[in-house]
Amino acid sequence: MANELAILVQGLRKTYSSKASGKKAAVAGIDLEVARGEIFALLGPNGAGKTTTVEILEGYRSRDEGTVKVLGQDPAKLGKNSWAWRNRIGFVLQSTNDSQDLSVHETVHHFANYYSNPRDPDSVIEEVGLSEKSNSRIQTLSGGQRRRLDVALGIIGNPEILFLDEPTTGFDPEARRAFWDLIRKLRDEGTTILLTTHYLDEAEALADRVAVIVEGKIVEVATPISLGGRNTAKARITWLENGIRQEIASDSPTAEVEKLSARFGGEVPELSVVRPSLEDIYLKMIGKS
Ligand code: ATP
């Protein structure tokens, strides 16, 4: 069914109690709808409630209140359906503990056995860029290589929905780009992806929609282009005149550039026209611009 929701969350709440800080609402009433085939990113500062939300959706944490459906199932009430449901989802958690003595090859092949329709383990190892490390023990991998293995284990089961909690932490720039290509390929194959990230360029490059979470509440859900009125925000036009950098903000940058061009009789020195970046908008939204 093309329009069936992959994820439905209504009124989700989770409060932790600790001796040190008493009761604290980590998730304070969240509503979310993620369509099948969508890449959806959760953005928010440290402690905003992203991991708590994702782990509730994965069935690894209990909730206090609210409705949650992932692929039509409540992850807290799987019962006999547990294996069938887990067979359809994949995840990359924020931290993992695996048997450090196994090789990459052994680990990926081992995990493939948990699923009814796994991807080819050797292809997956290649896709995450670990072919050269295939026979290395996990304990000898670098932080970024270890993270690539986590991604391999997340996708080995050929999931319909993939949860990625800060998947590219520790990746070098080349590995991040390769990872983005992999995620786009999975999306093109129909995989739904829920991603948390602190990299705004990653959210912009991958996500169809983003949700900004602050203190357990959603501030806005939008496309990366339109978040916080970004698409209609004034453009900043800068240029060099008499050795001094000039700057104006405008709702109609094309007209301003035409005027400048007429004034300079052609090329405007060091002209640049920029709309606010996703990071500019995000920082403003979370109150730290
Ligand atoms: P980050 O970006 O740092 O990963 P996050 O948005 O994923 O942050 P969560 O890990 O969901 O945030 O944490 C939300 C809040 O809940 C934080 O204040 C955190 O300290 C608290 N919290 C999370 N897990 C627990 C726990 N097991 N017991 C008590 N408090 C917790």
C-alpha cells in the first residue's frame, strides 16, 4: 500500500526518575508520522529526547503514554509476532557491544543468519567500505570502521525500515559521502529510514523531512528547504566595492543583483548571494543563534 504509514506516534511521553535530578520528562508529548519510503531525520540538541524516542520505536524502551505503531505493530506489544516484526526492521544504535574476537566477515555472516531474507554479506561488507578489513578482528578496527560495521549489521537483514541513531559519528568525509550514497540507494529500493544526526549537512543531503526536537517536544516538522521559513527568508548579498565588503539583506535578490550589475556595468566584484543554511535556521530554532 503506497500511502501506508511506516511509523505513527501520537502523544508519546516518557519520564525518567533518578535520585540526582528527580523526575524528568525526556519525551513530553510527541506526534510523528513517517510515510513508507521516506527518509525522516530527528534533529535536536544533546538530551532533547531523540534516542529515547527512537529506542521506544525499536521496542527497546518502554513508554509511559501514547500510541506507537511501527509497520502497523505496537513495539511494546509484540508477543508472538516479535521475530516476524524484528525480521522487517534494522537499526544502528548509538553504541554497541559485540564479540570483539570475531572478524568482520564472521560477524556479518553470523548476523545474516538471524533474518529470513538477508542481503549478501560480502556485498554488504563491500558497500560499507570494509572489504579490506573483512578478515580483521573487531577489536582492531578504528572508531569509524567500527561504525561502518554497525551500519552493515543494520542493513544485513534487508529491512523495510531502518533506524539510524547518529550513524556517521567518527566517519571521515569520504566515508560519510559513501554512506549517504548507500542510504539513498536503500531509499530508492523502498526502505523507510528514521535518522538522528547532529550533522545538519547530513540531514539536508538525505532527509525528505526533518523534525526539530527540543526538551522532549517537537518544535517543527518540515522539509530541510522550508524549515523555519528558510525558503522565504531574506537572502544575504555581499560584494566588494572600493576595497570594502558590502552587505544587504533582501527579499528580492535577483532585482538587487540586476541593479548592482547595472551600476558596475557588468561583473560585480566577489558577488555572493546566500540564503540561511539549515544550520543557521536550526540554531535559531533551538535558541542559540
Ligand atoms: P544526544 O543527542 O545527546 O544523543 P538525545 O536527544 O538522544 O541526546 P536522550 O538520550 O533521549 O537524548 O535523553 C533525553 C533525556 O533523558 C536526557 O536528559 C537524558 O539525560 C535522559 N535520559 C536518557 N536515558 C536515561 C535513563 N536511562 N535514565 C535516566 N535519564 C535518562
